[in-house]
Amino acid sequence: MNIDLAPWREMAVSAVEQSLYAHHPGLAERFGGRGRKACREDIQHHLDYLSGALLADSSAVFVDYAIWLKSVLDNRSVPSSHLVESLTLLDEFLCAHLPAAESAQVSAVISAANAALARNDLPIPYLHARVAELPDAPHYREAAVSGNQSRALGLISHSMQEGNTLSEASVRMVQPAMYAIGRLWQENRITVAQEHLATAISQSVLARAYLQADFAAPTGQKALLACVAANQHNLGLRMLADAFETAGWDSLYLGADVPTADLLRQVDASSPDLLVLSLSLPGHLAVARGAMEQLRAELGSRCPQIWVGGLATLMGNQVWRSLKADGWAADALHALEQVATR
């Protein structure tokens, strides 16, 4: 069920924030103005993930977010008991303003999240772990997070010299290392700056490793790849663009945060055989579906097949199918497996 929460967004954020601070007056003294700002941001994230779960008709999207956020708060000595309370307050506000059928759907999703928190459930295994990581992935993680670019490049180069393709090194070494670095941030063991440094090193290393790659003969096929509007996470998409190039495709890589109107113009001008959209957060689900609807409506039979990928899609088939995409890839190797049969 696609429930539009946007009309109630600001009112919901203010109502939940005010109730929390009224129930816990010590919060203002302990966390000050920054605490109020963080509280409002958390409630906005609640709404983003809730909207994504409703769009995908999958409570798992919201449940996993709640479990992740509890871990983040616990590791920063922020009372996670307030998380359940804020979700309950959000549920109460939305149920007071939405029609009965919609409020029932919202309550079901939030109740599932609160139940998982009460059980101390673990996060849902993501599908990015479908292939085994290479033995040097932990060493790559250490090099990237410590800023040792030459060591990171050496590990990738050695892996390729040992017979791994660029895509295998990307998916089985760089990708698991970057997910592990994300978990280190979640556990409050590294800073945002260190995480950004690791990402920048990986982008540089993959660009240089591309020069060592082997390339198949041209297939005459073209792929256009873009992060949907507001998605700034483009490392995985870069891996996918390189994978298509090594498989003999022409890749048109548009990068991060591509406005839908500009995406449509580029698709129209380029006439690709395949369009791949990257989504990182549940808030991008609605953006992607809207973009696909617009592309199909305006291009008609000239609209290429559209695949989706990215972290927001890794809950399984139900999420990407809810977007009405033509296909989905969990990673660059998964994409290559599928295009090999086209």
C-alpha cells in the first residue's frame, strides 16, 4: 500500500519531539540544542523508512531500520528506550490523522518494529553476502580505514594478478570491506571522516585497477547507470559500470544524485539497451518508482529495460518488484551473471 505521509510530516515530527521532551525533561539539560536537532532528524528518518516499508509492502524494511538504529544509539550511550517511545508516539499521531485502513497498515509496521526491539532481534541478513569474501578483504578494510591507499591498491592488484577479475575483486574484497567499515561506524569505533576516507580511497583504487582489467569483445549493447535523485552513494554503481565495460558493453555512468528530468533527457538522447538505477535508502524507493513511471509514460516503446540495485533493494524480491522494475542485481557479479544470458 502506497500511503502518502508527506502532508503530515512536519506536524508529526514536531508532535513527537514535543511529547518526548515533555515526558523526559532531563533530555534538554543533557543534550541541549543539538539533542533536539538530532531528535527531529531521527523522527524524519522514521518517516522515511516507514514510507519505504509501506511502498514496498514489507515491514522488514522498517523493522531492520529500527534494529540498526537501536544499535547506533546503544553504542553512543543514548537511551534506546526512547526509540520505542518515539515510534509509539509516531504511530499514535498518524493513526489520529490517517483514514482507518491506512492507520491500520501503519500500526502493523510500527508494531512489528517495536516487537523486534523487545525481543532484541538481530538485523536481517542482507543479500550482499551471497558470495564469499576474498581472504584479503579484512586487510583491505584495515588499509582503507587507516588511509593507506598504496596498501589498498596493492591488495587489489595482487588479487587480479592471482586471477580474479576486476568485478570479483570489487565485489568480494572492496564491497565486504566497505560494509564492514559501515558497521564500525555503527558501533562507534570509527568517525564519519574515516568512513569517508575509506570511500574516497576505494574510488581511487578501483579507478586504477580498471587499467589492469581484461575486456571482452564489444557486444554493441549500451547501459546507462545513475543514482536516483538525492542518492549520494555511488561506489557500488561505479563497480557495476566497470563490470559492464569489462563484459563488452558501453557504459554511460551518470554518478550520484541525478534529477529525474535530466535522467529522462539522457535516456532519450542515448537510447541505452538497459537503464540501471541505484537506491541506497528507503526514501529512494518512491523516487525510483516515480522516475520509472515518468520514463515509461514519456518514452513509451523507446523506454529501455530498467533494473534497480543498491542497499535499499537488498531485502529480497518483494522490494524491487514493488517498484515495478524489470530486473534487479544484488551486486556487479550478479548483474554480469544475468546479462550473460541476454
